[in-house]
Amino acid sequence: MKDKKIFITGNEAMGLAAIKAGCKFYAGYPITPQNELTAFMARELPKAGGVFVQAESELAAINMIIGAASVGARCMTSSSSPGISLKQEGISYIAGMQLPCLIINVMRGGPGLGNIAPSQSDYFQATKGGGHGDYRLIVLAPNSVQEAYDLVILGFNLADKYRNPTMILLDAMLGQMSESVILKKPKILKVKKDWKIDIKKDRPQRIIRSFFIKEGFLEKHNLILKRKYERIKKKEQRAQDYRTQDAKILIVSFGSQSRISKEAVEILRKKGIKAGLFRPITLWPFPEDSLKRISKKVKFILVVEQNFGQMVEDVRLAIRDKKPVYFFGRAGGGIPTATQIVNFIKKLL
């Protein structure tokens, strides 16, 4: 039997993927441009035996996720940029408590209330730990509606595998656009959650917390987290490259911007300029190993983002100044075009 194909928005595709991945609890609060996801979960999650809660605020929603994750449920919340900002304290608690969950951020323009146009200006917030303390999120960046669907399933699996919150980071363009999606049967990772809170007797007490008041206890806990983050960094780097075998110029971009950058590569190739594209799929852990390998052959790197320069810092750290790294970006909902990228590279040449 062939896999079913449907035409669906990015927001709805992520909701559908969550349900197919076994999500049983969703808590959220409306904000554009991710409202279709919340509406989809309100309509469809109860049909699948799950629980949907429209919380009274973003703060309430993220704390409800703490409760659901503590009892072992696959759970999810979603929002857009300023809503994610309000969830940061709770996200830090979740990371400190080592609770698996999925968080979706459909980015909009900022800073402040900004606008509802596509943006990639939450990169720092997602990858550097937007809340307090030493913690990391696994951050996945789709560049199509199909990948938004696929990465939600992967995100739940990675969250369970490492007992760590995972974030799907995409912009309003991918959330709102519609594309064909093949609904492959999801591979769901089965993990024994022998840490979860339940009502069983005759077993050692289980405590889930991020509060360690005795001297030295919190440092020991942070070392446990550090070792986990090192395992994730070693094993979970993901990226995709395009026409890099003979490339002399490498464009690096993620999410929807990588599709525009791919078009720029084709235009440059037609003009006789050997360009290639490197697309990080995991923003954390950043795929530095493959970028280092590919960058050895090129003359320079151009990082293109829908912001004024965030991922470019990780690119420079990855290659350690061994090649020139330039940046081109637009912010506040401005979207770099393929023509603008091509013209910028011409000036560099």
C-alpha cells in the first residue's frame, strides 16, 4: 500500500505529525502566525484520545507541559516569538528537570511585538538557551512542509531518547504555506520511562526537580547535563548539502531561506560561478563536523539569514577563521531574494 499524500499547511502538518507520533497532551495560547496549529490540535487531538488545553497564558501552558511530561506523556506546546519568550523560565525548568517534550516556535518579526511576517531572528534564543542557567535544547529547522512533518516525529523521538526538550524552529512562511506531504508511517522510539511519576508502590521514591539547595548538589547535576549535551553534540548533528562537490563559493542558510539560497546557487551556476549550499538541519547541535569538511575546498562562505547575523557566529566558530565568512541578511520580516544574494556575491567576487 502506498503512503498517503495530502495537501496541507505547515502548521497543520506539524499538528498531524504530533498526533501520529503519539502526542497525548497539548497546552498552548493563541498567537499569530501559529494559530492554525493550535486550532488543529483543539479539533483533532481529542479525537485521538489526547487532551487539548487552551491555557490562560503562555506561562500557564509551559507549566502544564511540566506536569504532563512528569507523568511520562508525550506532550507539546507551540507559540510564536514573543510567546516563546514568555515560556523561557518554564523551558529552563524543563531542561533542568530532564523532561522530554516538544516545543514549536513559528517565528515572526521582532524585536518586541514586531509583526507577523517571516523571520529567523530567534536563532540565538533557541540555540544559546533563552532562559537562565546552563542548558541546551535540541533544535531542528525544517525547510519544507514535508520536513516540518518529519522533524516533529524525530523531535519527539530525540526528546525521549535524551530526556531533553526539543524545539522545532521555523518561520511564518513555512507555517502558513501549503505543500504536498507524504504521510509515511512514523517510526516511534519506545523508551522505558522508569523515572516518571506514578502511583505504584513498593519501589524507590521518584523525585523530578530542578531545585538543589545542598552545597555541591547543583554542580553535580549540571555535570550530568553537560555530559548528556556532549553525547547529543557527538551523535545528532544533521545537515544537507547541495552541489558542493566542486563548489568554490559556499552559501550557508537554514529553514525557508535555504530554498531561496538554493535558487541563487542555480543562477550562479548558469553564470559559470561554482556555488554550493550547506543547510544545517540541527541548529543545535550545530553540524560543524560536516561544515568543516566541505569548507576546506571553497574560497569563501556567505551566510544568508532572515536576521542581521546570528547563525553566522556558529559558522565562524565551526571553521575557526580558516576561510573568509561574509554575511547577508534582512530583518523585521524582510526576506533576502535570490537576486539579492547573487548580486552580493558578484560584488564579493
